Amino acid sequence: MGRSQETFNKKEKEKKRLKKKQDKEQKKEDRKLTSNKGKGIDEMIAYVDDEGNISSTPPDPKQKKVVKQEDIQIGVSRQEALDPADLIRKGTVTFFNESKGYGFIKDHETQESIFVHMNALVDKIKENDKVSFEVEKGLKGLNAVNVKIAG
């Protein structure tokens, strides 16, 4: 008699394939049972309460707040205009190189070192002079402008 053409390895592969197919069918049935399809719109709606929590009960219409369209503000709030006197700072020249045309001023309030260029000078300055100045944002940090010797 002839031997069967089906080897042990072929039998195992066929068992695995059938098992995989059965698992797939089982998952399909589970998805059908737990799916949200076919439910009414009322079962799918969720509400948000005053604290921002999701709930299944609708909010109480008596507690409804009316908001005027004019009161809604979109974007960044505008800052108040600064007083020009607040922009003027006082400091001491800690370093100034006349040949290169730059130096540094130590702010009396913040104790930070602020860069100053000779193009931003109103009066001629030297080291250890007490000065008043305004600050503007530069490429590498704060720059002193309108530098005057404090009187």
C-alpha cells in the first residue's frame, strides 16, 4: 500500500490555519455584539457639565447662562500703554571701549549687564559714569539706547 501524502508538518499547518480562522470569526462576532452601530442617537450623545466632565444626563436648562457676543474675546488681550517714564532706567558704565565703539552698562535695579553701542549714545560716556538709558530687545539680548549721562 502507498503511504499517505499528508505529513505531520502539513497536518500541523492545517490545524494552525483552521484555529486562526476560528479566532478571526470569534473576534468578528465579539465586535458585532459590542459595536455602536444601529444604536439610537440618544444613546450616542454625551454632555459636558459645568466642571468640564462628560456625563450622560443633559444639563439643567434653568442653570443656562447667556453670553453676549460682544463679551467673547478672541486672541491675546492688549497690554496697557506703558508710561515713558517707566522705560527709562539708570545704571553704571562697567566697560566701554572707545576704539571698538561698544560697552556694557550695569542696571541699578536688575543688576544685569546690558550691551551698549556707540550709535545709541546721546552723550559721550566712559567707564564708571552714571547714566540713564532705555532698553530694547536686540538679536542677542537687551541693548541700551538713548544713553545719557545722569545729571
